[in-house]
Amino acid sequence: MVLRTICLGAGLALCMAAGAAAQVERREIGQLVYEGVPAAPPGLQAAISPYYEVRSAEFKDWLADGSMLISTRFGETTQIHRLTAPGAARTQLTFFAEPITAAKAQPGASRFAYRRDEGGSEYYQGFLRDVDGQEVRLTAPDTRNSDFVFSKDGAVVVWSQVTPGDPNYDIMLAQTSAPDSRRVVLEGQGAMAPAAISPDGRRILISRYNSIAFVELFVLDVASGQLTPVGPTDRQVFYEGAAFVDGGAGVVTLSDDGSEVARPVVFDLATGAMRDLAPGSTWGAEGFDLSPDGRTIAYVVNEEGYSKVLLRDVASGRLLPGPDLPKGVLTALKFSKDGARLGLSLSTSTTSGDVWDYELSSRRLTRWTQSELGGLNPSTLVEPALFRYPTFDDRSIPAFIYRPEGARGKLPVVIQIHGGPEGQELPSFNPRRQSWVNELGAAVIIPNVRGSTGYGKTYLSLDNAEKREDSVKDIGALLDWVATQPDLDARRVAVVGQSYGGYMALAVAAHYNDRLVGVIDLYGISDFITFLENTEGYRRDLRRAEYGDERDPAMRAVFEKISPVNMSDRMKKPMMIYQGANDPRVPASESEQMVASLRAQGTEVWYILAKDEGHGVHKKSNQEAVRATEVQFLKSVLNPAP
């Protein structure tokens, strides 16, 4: 069947122009719409399917009886399950078509709070659900809700709420025994969220996210509504997480004030004095939990992408014995209700992710789950090697490379660029990378270009605003490095990116077209101006803080210069583009206008639209189909038929 390209939004005029210039084949399979995508070769789906049959388990919380809440997938989507003991059967607690990936246990009860959206819209509704399946709705219709926090006795729950088009999040409070008692306790300004409730229940710790480099902390007095800042107010500081200590007299948080990296600190609320628990830290802390008695902090340090768990005495800062984990990436960390154990989950390059506990008194690490590899042969899974390469301004750029075992000759190369923009490629289990290594025989490189997290706040700021394309130059330098490697084929390089990484892939396609054979862009930003104008209202000001403000004439001029859609005439190599129709972050119009512009000039484009997805590919059947098409596309450009 031959039809014009799909036209859903802001790219309509370009879209119709492209359709008039060249009609393309369109077909629908399930919730996926394919345009200009050749039929899959026999056996491709069967080869790719095992990678997405792989299961993983991620720790969420401890229930009051000492059992665990975890997330895992048995069917089409990830759901919440319960584990009563190490090695016990996983009992499924939620059963929905949409993935459920967050759960917070209510203290003193056998129920938990979770959130659920429809079709990837990210307009989450919150629910309280018992382990026996009884549930009540906690939140109001037509609102977006997250960050559920319970009081110590479980009688009160607070959370953040925002309405469509509003950039200001309100702080909500309800009695857990009467969800309809919900009320606004703070009409927020900006992206505010609760972090903790004081032991006496009278105060709430609130954060306000302004940007990746600027997060504010406040104490809210519930009765009076008074909001008091925590920490300095004369400079921008980044905080992550917060909890009351010393009976509510102090606050512990992660802070980068006076340092390149975040580390645990304690504020005295009466004097404002800050006490550094880990002075001289060289690697950044990324998350923490406080023991129920407030005496011990457990936090995660990111050392070149690998996770390490440290425990410290809050009163003295003294380092305490901690778990000796497998080399990998931590995905969760939480003290048990009695403080005797730490629940955690971990993913490695060759194991998909499992749940553990660490008993503090015996220093024993116990594995609770054994997740299945879906039929994959463990011996074929590759551990990446960390390396660094020089770039245009003599900086050293960190990256990981996956090489096929026992390969001969020059290898084709796939470069995968992370989103964010302030994200970080990590050596965790990734079925896509493993499939590219094994099914394509390719070397896979995942760089952390300037602007990535994990390497200090100076490195983080190097691609801000008008310096955006400096990170693109870092990929140019990587192409130079590839050309110097005796086992890599610089004539067969493809670039893949998603979200902000999709922008990067498109920008690389414009600036280094002659050095690539193909590009995959997944829900990437094609025009910063239209992106900022059309992204969801509750995100817009936050994105302006990251990218620049399109309303400022000088910044608008920069955006007009660097936006990929304005450089599409340079993009001559084949491209695959994927988009979720319900994406609230990078609207479908960003992909549509890119597809339209490329097709209007005759560039080959494979386009897939998922009607039931938002920002990403979360449903198993969609994952298999989209990832199989990625492999099909990469084979066609990296190893073309003679």
C-alpha cells in the first residue's frame, strides 16, 4: 500500500511537501506504523527476540513485614511484584497494559503508592494499593503527580502535582486513611517536589529543580505555609535528595557547594552551618538513603561509570564497612524498616539486573533474585573496555567500547550517544549494544562527551547554550580516533542517538556526513525553537534553563544556526527515525519535520511511529519490533549486500 508520510502536528506543511515529492510505502503492524521501511528479512525477528526476553529485577522498597517490592516484567510491561525471601517466587501485585516502574511502601501497612499513565503521556495518576489488590485513587483527574513521600507513621502522604500548561508544581497532602482529604499545602513556584516529612509531621523538606546545576532546598511549615531556605542563597548550588536528622534539627543532603562533585553534607537548621561528611571527594555521589534512626547514611558514588556504595556515620562522618558489590551500576538503595539491612539492585554489562540485600551487622551480601537471560548464551555477552580519546581543545573524553570476541579484520562501528543532555552512558546491561555486537559483528562505542554527568560540574557546563556544538565536535574527534585504530573500519561507521542524543546524531549527520554510512535518530530534537515551543508546559522553563531561551533574539539566532532541520541539505546518508506518538517531552512534530525535510530532498528515510508509546519504547512487543528494525537498518548500511 502506497501513501504519503504521516502528518500529525507542527511539521504538516513540510510533511505534505515531502509526500508530494515522493510517495512511500506505509503499513501498520499492531501499534506500529512503518513508512519507507523494507520488509524484514526471514529470521531477523527470531534472532533479535532473545535479547528482549531477558528479564531484570529492580528493588523499589521494603514493606513493613520485611518483604520487598520490586519491579520486573513477566509479560508485555514491567509491573510491581513482591518478594518474601531470597529466592522466593515473585508475586505480581499490579496488572496493567502500561508499565509500572515506581512504588513507595506505606510505613506500618501492607500497601504502597504507585503512579500510572496512559500511552506514555506521563500524566501520572497516583494510587494506594494493598498487596491483596485493593486500591484507592489518591490524585485528582487531569493532573500530573509524582514524588510520593510518607510520614514516619504512614498516616500522611505528600506529593507534587501540576496541571497541563502550568510550570508550577503544587505540594499536596492527604491522610492515607482518607485519600479524598487531599489538599494543597504549598502553591509552588517552579518544579517543586517533597523530599521528606519531619518526625513530628509539622514540616516538609521541599526541593526546587531549576537546572542540573541549580537545585534549591526549603523547609515548609505546614501550619503557617512559611517556606525557609536551606543552605546558601547567594550562589547556585546543586542538591540531590534530602532528609531530616537530629530529630528534625538538621538536614542531610548531597551538595556540590565548594566542590566539583556532590558529596553528603549536613546543615544545622538553627545556624545554617554546613558540615561536610566526605571532604575531598573526587567522584560524585548520586543518591543516598538514611537509616531509620538517622545515624547512618548510605550513598552511591559513580567512579568512571561504575557504582560503589559507601556508608558513613552521620555524627562523625566516619566511614563504615559497606558491601563489596560486583562491578556494575546500582539502580536502587534503601534501608529496611529496622535499619538492619540495605536493599539494593545492580546491573552489570553481562547480567541483566538483580536484587540484593546487605546485612550491616554480618556484612553479608545476599542475592534475592536470579533474572533470566532469555535464552542468550552468557559467553557471547561482552564486557566493555573504558578508554579516553583526545578532542579538539585537548580535553580527554571518556568512552566505553564493546568489541566482538575473536573477531578478525576491520570491524564496522556503531557509536551510541546518550540523551539528557546531562546524562551518562554507563556499563550496565544493554540488550541493544549486545545485539549490535553479536548480530552485526560491530564494535560499539558509547562516549560521554562534554556536558555529560559523572565528571564534575565544570565538564557538565562545557556544552551550555552557544557552546552546544562543541559536544558535536567531540564526536568528530571520536571519528578521528576510530580512523587510527587498526581493528576498526572508519569507512563503516553509523551513529545512533535518542532524545537529546537524537539531536546529537542528527547534528553529527550534518557536520560529518561524508564519514558516516547511516544514522538512527530516536525521538530527537530537530529544531530547538519548535521543540521549546511545543514541549509540555510543565517542562518548558526547565528546558530553557538547559538549552537557552528561544525568546531571546541572540539565543534564537544560535538555535537557527545549530538546529539539524536547518542543515538537512547536508544529510545525504540513509536515516532511520523512530517516534512515540504521545511523547510529551520531544513532540512527534520534531520527528515529522525531520522526516519531511529529508524526504523532500530525496534522502532515504525509514520512519516508525508507535501509536501507544511516549518518550521511549517501553512495551515488549514494540521493543522487539523497533530494535529488530534498527538491526535491519544497521546491517543494510554497515554490511550492504554486494
